[in-house]
Amino acid sequence: MPGRYESRIWQSDGTRDAPPRHRRACRYEVHVPERLGALEIRLDGALAALVSEAEQALIALNTEGGPALSPLARLLLRTESIASSKVEGLQLGVRDLARAEAKAESGPAPGATAREVLANIDAMVLAVESAAERAHFDEDGILAIHRRLLERTAHQHIAGRFRDSQNWIGGNNYTPCGAAFVPPSPDMVAPLLRDLCQTINTDLFSPVVQAALVHAQFETIHPFDDGNGRTGRALVHVVFRRRGIAREFVPPISVVFAGAREQYIDGLTRFRNDGDDGVRAWIEHFAMATRRASRLARAYIAQVRLLQEAWRTKLRAQHAGPRADAAAWAIIDHLPAHPMISAPVATAVTHRSKSRVYEAIEQLTAAGVLIPLSSGQRNRWWEAAGLLDLIEQLESGESLELP
């Protein structure tokens, strides 16, 4: 990213609660990025073709269906959110997270890591369903995403608040001297974010290039004390949704980033350090990730639909199957969004009576579509047979074959 480094002095402070060597004055370099509005991006033929391929892959993903596939859209959004947390080192197994979701819906609070991952799902939902629909996206939209991300975590005291002090990446906990990267000083954050939001509201770049620039610039500004990576990856989907290129399904691009984390970080580093070459290298990396994520998601949707059809076949085999308007069929439609489901959740999503839902759960359990997770009569949950295995494949970035 075209920009510059400015030398600053970190003042000495004998009262600082730090080892003696970190109480002394020292010099550090703060990065001042060029504003996106001033950029002129020139892509050579090969890179322009790659960007076009990425956008065509994203369009192909979003022509998969309409409202009937909304549970699959939620499943992809959930997967993207989980992978975005994984990039930040927040690791949680597929089944552990599904159990945490079940806990959260039935009352008991899940553990700290699960709360952070679940909060990221909520923040991503807000990003693509609310923030992206604003007539004019501004700093308040960014704050809303960040607030949703951190408001139920140990960092809730900084939720929805831009930083008012210098932060840095790497080095030590006491001074920015020797840090791997020092973002712009706090007084630069507001004008840089105004420029970023202006870029989100324009169509000067193609959607993939625009999303790539917005994400990398946001990470360079690093406007929060925590949660920058997850908020910045949510902005990718704000751009895609606002540009109309991902109206139904988000590409799980964080799955690709998490699977090659070092290359992802290296790409962001080159973006801010290697001038125009670094910008083009980052756009190439981002476009390849978008293309792969879109193709992976298409194959995944196809596999989930095959699994749903296998469930329907099992249900039909049970005494000729229930009648056409039975609740069991509606539950199968909604299972992709709820890999673990309870009767109250099934009642809410299908809009059927409790008695019909309990009857349907019995039918689905007998058919082997649902697996009971407990034998008690209260707070009972069922797992959708085979679905978590597919989710695990997608979240690991495993290739799935289109049928």
C-alpha cells in the first residue's frame, strides 16, 4: 500500500509498570497509509482475468437458489464466522460449538471461547443483514459490528469504541519499540475511516478489488484495541452484499485464510510495505481466496442437498412416510441451519404446533435422521445425522466434489 513510515519517540516513564529497559525513551516507526480515495489501481491482463474469475465464481454460488435455501445461507454464514475466529486463534471443535449453541439457546452460558465464537456469528449476521443494507455505510456501521462482536465477552468494556491510544502488533506489552507493526496514531483513525467508508459506498473498483482494498486498509488502520481481524473480515461481506454480488450466500473466505494463515498475514504485510507491487500481490491473493471459497461453498451446498434428499428417502421408508404437509418435512428443510436442534427451536423455525413437532421428531428419530443426545425429558436436543461431518469438512477447507 502506498504510504509512509514516520519516526516517533516513546517517552520515558520511570513509574511505568514494566522492566527497567522498557521505562526508557525509545524510537519506533508508525505507518501512515495512503487514503483509498487517492489510489489508482492498474491490473495487468492476468490479474484482471483472475479477478473476473473470482467474481464469476461468486455469482455462480449466488445463483444456487432463493428463499428455500435460506437455511443453507445461514450455514455458510455460520461457517465463515467460525473460520474468522479461527484465524485469531479461537479454536473450537465443530461438535463443541454445536453443543455451545444448544446451551446458549436453552439457557446455560457456554464457555468463554464459545461465547466469543458465537458472538462473531452474531456480528457477521449483523454485517451482512443489517449493516450492508444501510443507505449510507459509515463509522456507526463499523461500531455496530464491533459492539455485537465483543459485548458479551471479557472485552465488553471496549465494545463499539474506537481506540484513543497507540496500539501495535508484536514486540512487547509495554512500548511499540521493536513491534512488528505500529498502526496509525489515534488522531489519524477518524479521517482514515471516513475515507474507508467512502470507498465502501462507491463502485469505483470491481467488487473483489473493492473488498480486498477495504479489508487490507482496515487491518492497516487497526482502529480497535481488539477485534480488528474479525471486524475487518466482516467488512468483506458488507462490500459483497452492498455490491449485489452475494445477495444469498457468503463465500467462506476465512476458511481459506485460516487454512493458510501465514500467507494471509504475509499478504497484508506486503500490502502496506511493498507499494503498488504489494497492493497487486494482495489483490491476487484475495481474488484466489474468493474464487476457491466460492467453489468450495458450491460443492458443499450440493453435498448438503444430497444429504437432505437421503434424509427424505429414509423418512419415506418409514411406513410410507408422513403426509406431504407433515412437520417432519419442514424440519428437514431447516436442519442445515441447526445441526443440533431442540423441539422449541424446531417449533419456532417451522411455525408448527408443539404436538406436531414432537410427533415429527419421533418420526425423524425412528428414520435415523435425528440422533438423540440425551435420554432425559427436559432440554432434549437431537443431532442431524451426518451434517456435522460435512460441516467439519468445510471448516477444515477440505475439497468437496460437485456431484
